[in-house]
Amino acid sequence: MLILRVLRSEPLHGYAIAQRIRALSDSVLEAEEGSLYPTLQKLLVEGWVTAEAGVSETGRRVRFYTLTPEGVRQLDREIADYQRATAAIQAILRTA
């Protein structure tokens, strides 16, 4: 969900995705390389993102990932699921 969300704003390469997640979460959340790139591959296979070769701001060859329309729909589903789960947990915490 977090990868899809940061890609909603603009196409990014893998390292930039990790940096954006870290920055937006005030360094609470980390997208580790060992899980980030396999997840990006899964998102490609699912058709939720596309990838295009490019050059990073440091001059390195990278793949820029872009959210597809199906990826936007998947992100919306995941956000709705997250909100339902969060509401259920809050209800339990208030009453237990």
C-alpha cells in the first residue's frame, strides 16, 4: 500500500521510493531493499505499476515505476481495507 501511495504522486525509482517512505513517516518506516524490489516485481506482474528505464538525479541507470489505473484502484481497495481494520482495532481498544 505504501509503495502504491508514494507512486500516486509521481514516477520514482526504487531508492527514491524507499527514501520517500522514510521521509514521509519521519523515519519510523523503512522499505528495506530485500523486500522493496521483490514487491516492485510483484506489482509489475499484477499490472499495478509499469517500469521504464531512465537515469537518476545522480546519473545512475535506474527503473522508474509508474502507477497504472489498475494500481490506483488497488490502492483505493487497500486503503479502504486498512481503514476498516484500523476502525476495528480502535473499537476493541476503546471497549476491552
